[in-house]
Amino acid sequence: MIEFDDACELILENTNQLGTDERLIEDAIGWVLAQDVVSPISVAPFRNSAMDGFAVKSQWLAECSANSPRAIPVGPTSFAGRPASHYAADSHALKVMTGARVPDEFDAVVPFEETDYNEDEARFFRPAVPGQHIRPPGEDIARGQKLYAGGTTLGRLDIGILATIGLRAVMTHRKPSLMIIGTGDELTDPGEEQTGDRIYDANTFTILSLVAPYCDRVDRVCNVPDIKEELQKALSSPHDVIVTSGGVSAGERDLVIDIAESCGWRRVFHKVRIKPGKPAYFAVRGKQILFGLPGNPLSAAVTCSVFLIPALKKMAGFTDYRLRPKPAAMPPEDSRKSDRKLIWPGFIREEAGRTTARFSPKKSSGALTALLGTDGLIIQDATDINSGDATVEVILWRDILKP
């Protein structure tokens, strides 16, 4: 049996990034950039109008006022994407629509609503400021500007920016393919009739919901029976990551470990000094990794959160993949006795710079509802209990599960 911190380090030491590939921008949400993104163009690419109005020379309107308007002949219209090709810049105002190119001869745009105009002439009632309502080239983005550093996880607000600079695809780190195997003759899928001593398989769905953002593909197999040939077939999958639920403890039908190692998997560790999750198993085969998670539902959720998710983040190129617990205070009466490090869901509050923690009241590793309404995981050392010290560490769900 090994310590929790040692298990975390061994997992990351045996986990490697998977390389890179090119991905269409609309498919890149949640993926990690493998290189910097530098704009190849300026945005806007040319001087353009921020308003529907008239492009003028501001000097024409220097002396005009409401009592002494200036009338100027109106030339052709410049539309966005279809600029006017023939105009008399020395004597005529140019009609410009929003986004249309403003020729260099004009230094201001006056909105239509500030004028009185017809097809032939516009009357202006106040001076114009040079540059007004004109967007200069590169106003938003300069050519050569670095917009994203490699290692950035792209979000929903980033895709439009990539499109703005003309990128159709970006280079990203590859995410792993993952197979989840629910072992046990007793399992049945939700939606099916529950007969005899069968129970619904919650674990594979819990794991699926936790790991999906970090994977390219997740395949779920429920009710793999405790039969050697069936387990051998499942454990021979070419997926980058294989996760089993159940079958790694000490029961007569807990066959995962022996069968995995007969299929070429090399054991890194089995059993961790934690509660829940003591039977956790980790193995490697070439560049593949295998997690054998316990069958108790809460144990599976906790070990998935602290062991599997950091590994998946590292594989997928995330830069901040390690768990980063921080100190918290817990009243002595709320601490629990355990001969192992306790990693349990709970309620975490931050007030006036002080973090406090309280365990979920459910005390069974089979009670998945211990997760209900919790803010994260609370970590309490066994030595803290023996000494009466109630200091604990906490990790918020938002930090564990952040993309």
C-alpha cells in the first residue's frame, strides 16, 4: 500500500502527452492550443466607417453651425464590401455605410441623423472632429499581435476571434480516447428492467460525466461479466486510457488485476492509503494507462477525481493539471476518525479570508448522494485525528473539474 501523494506522482510520471493535430476552429472548444496564435492580419484591415453617414473633410465644416449650416453636394455610396469607385473627394461628401471603406481623402464621418439631406445635397449643422466615427486599421487587432499563448484552453468566446483573423483551423494537443468498463454480473443499464439482484450501473455514468471534457472519445461498456475471456477482450482495447469500475479488491470474483497483467499491463501500484478508494489500481502498457477504480460508487467518484482527471488533463496538454489543495479549518467535533487519509466530499466556505470545511453527513463509500450539494473534496490526514488537530485541506469542484 502506498501513500496518496506517492500515488499521484506515480500516475503523472507514467502519463505522457499524445502529440498534436490540426482542428477546425468550430471543433476546438475545450481543446488546448499547441502553439501561439499570432494574427496574420490587422482588424480592421482598412479605415472603415463606424456609422451610416457621410464621409467628409473636417475642414469643410469648421465654420458651420445650427444658424449657419454648410451645404455640400453628395457623391456616390460606399457599401461594406463594395466601395465607391468614382467620387469627387475635393467637392462632394461620400455616402458611407457602417463597415464601408473610408478613403484616405476624408478624415471624418457625420451620421445621417445629424444632417438634413436628399439625393443631391446634405446640410451640416456642426463642425466635425478629425477621426470621428472612423475605425483605423488595426483598431481591434494589430497584425503580428499575439492573441493566445500555447497551452491556452479555447473557450466559447475564443472561436469568433480566431475566425476574425481568418484562421480556419488551429494546432491543438490531442485528447485521449478512453474506455470505461463496468465489471460485475450484477450490473444493468439504467432504463432496463431491474430483476433479481441486479443493480443499476451508476459508476460508468459518473466517470463518463467527469472525464468527458478531457477526452476525444469516451466509450462505455456496462455489465462486463466476471469471466476471464470477457475481461481479457475488454482489457485488450487499443484506447489510450482504460478505466474499470470494480473487480480490484480482494473478493473471489475480483479478477481485473490478474487478467490485466496477463494481457501485458505492468502494475505501477495497487492499494492507496486513502478512504474511500483504498483498492485503486494503476498500470501501464506501452503508452496506454489503466485505472482500476473501486466498485463502491463514492469511491469511484473520488478516485476518478483525484487520480484520473489530473492524468487526462496532462495527456490533453492542459498546463495546470495537478491537484492544488489549500488549507482550511474544521471544528474538532466535525473531524472523523480514520487510519487512512480521508478524502471526502463536503461543504466549503470562504469568509473574510478564512476557509472552513465540513464533511457531507453521509459516511458510506456506497452512498453516491454524499456528493449532493457539496463544494469539493476535504482531505484530512489520519495523523491529524490522532493528535486532535482538525486542520484539513480542501479542493473545490470548480478547480478539479475546470477545463
